[in-house]
Amino acid sequence: MASTKTQRHTQKQGRLTPDQVPLAAQILRDGGLLAFPTETVYGLGADATNGQAVARIFAAKGRPVFNPLIVHVVDLAAAERLAVFDDLARDLAARFWPGPLSLVLPLREGHGLSPLVTAGLESVAIRVPSAPLARRLLVAVGRPVAAPSANPSGRVSPTRAEHVRDGLGDLIDGVLDGGACAVGLESTILRTAPLALLREGGLSAEAIEAAVGQPLSRDTTPGKVQAPGQLSSHYAPARPVHLDVTEPTPDAVLIGFGAVAGDLTLSAEGDVVEAAANLFDMLHRADRLARAQEALWIDIAPVPEAGLGRAINDRLRRAASPR
């Protein structure tokens, strides 16, 4: 049974500034929904030990309940209270945490997480974010925070507070505004036993392979969802998306890259790191521009399939998938 404190209605606060972290933390402790910035994207946070609060995440996003959530904690010690770490997982955490890597690990007995967080699985996706504002919030909350991206399910992930407000509006209790997210892509998700890449993301596969000394097998769209971000249709703007377009076409907004100029560009210099940081913001802008120009779809220039380019293309293919 949740306490009276976690059951009571949380007064909606709207936009919160970085100096209001104590108020933001109180929203989460009281069972509310708070969007907050990580280095990857804005997350829609709830107390991961409070089933009613976690249920509100699924309701606000319209997220399928079979799609698990990532749990955010402040450090490795907090993570080990929730999950069982093998030697490889501990080594990866030492190398890449805090940062954009989520590890899928067996649940520890007595973990205390709501079953909704893991979608009934015996494993949990967990990470330690590096964004200073997110870390301050986690310290102030003192509890694990479940936080998928703060957007309607299947739509473009938010990298600015205004993206959150445009997508979720009054469905949540507050937005902690920390400006633009530095990485701009969701975290890379890795399973360690057996070792496999479950989702491309803000940490490149090459960096992980260099750390573990072996190639990664990929299990990014399995028959059964075992980690967040594995649905085939995801990250989609309202307009249909066409990929690998190199010339402007009528009735379309073109997002360029490198030598392919467009109405907007991921990176005029052809820099995949810059493109990753800009990706979701450009998709939001392209959607708005398409509405204003009454364009029928969004065209996107080719992005190299290497480094963070693989994660960018993963998101673009899911954005372009049939809905």
C-alpha cells in the first residue's frame, strides 16, 4: 500500500528552473510526474518504487505496458541495490558511467521496484546519467527514478523543455528546464549476459567494442521487447518520413546533412556528433515547418552508417516505419 504522501495529488508546477531542484524532487517523492533533462533527452520521471506513479507514466505517454522503462540512479552503489552486476557489467559501469549507457541486468532480490517498470521481466534497464542537473535531482529525490523519454509514445523524443510542453502539456506535473540536451540521442542499451547490443544510442558501439575487446552482436528488434526503444515504429513526427533523399522534392521539407543542403540541416559540416545532438530538435522543427507550408512529408538526407551515425539511422528508420 502506498503511503498517504505518495497518493496525494501533486499540484502542477509548470516550468521549473534549475534553482528549484528541491521542489522538483518533492514532486517525484509525492508520486507526481516530472520531466527533467539528461545528457541524452528529457526524461519523464516518476518514483520507480511507486506503482501508482509509474502507471501515470504509461497513461500520460500512451505507452504500451509491455514496453519496459529505464531506471535512473545516482551511482553504481545505488544501481547494485537494484540489479545483479557481473564482472563485465561492473567494468562497463566503471568505464562509461556517468554517461549514455543503460545496462540490462538481472533484478536483485528485494529490489523494491514497481513491476510496471520492468514490464514483468526478470531484468531491469538501469543507468547513471551524467547531466549535472539530473544528478542533482537524483540526489535530492533519494530514490530510483523511472524515466522514458518525455513525449507521447512513438513520437519524436524531446531535447528541449518546449518539446515536452508541446507533447505532454498538462498531463504532467512539471518540467525542470535545463536547456538543450548535449547528446541528443537516447542511451545505448547493452545486455551483458550474453553480451548484446539491444539499442543503438548516445555511446557508440565502437567505443564499447574497444572496451570489451570483441565485436558486439546486435539484438535491436527482437520478437519480444526486452528493452526500451525496440518497437519497430518509434520516434516519428506527425508527417511521414522519407530517407536517403539527396535532392529537394515538391511538397516536402528536406532535412539536409553535409553536402546535401535542405530547409534545415542536421550538420552542414557533416559531423555525426553534431547531427546526433540536433536530430530530434530538427524533426520537431521540420514537423512545424511542414504544417506551416502544408507539406505532405519530411525528406531526410543520407547519414553515414558509422559511429553515432548508426544510432541516428536506427532512429530514422523507426521514424519512417509504417505506423
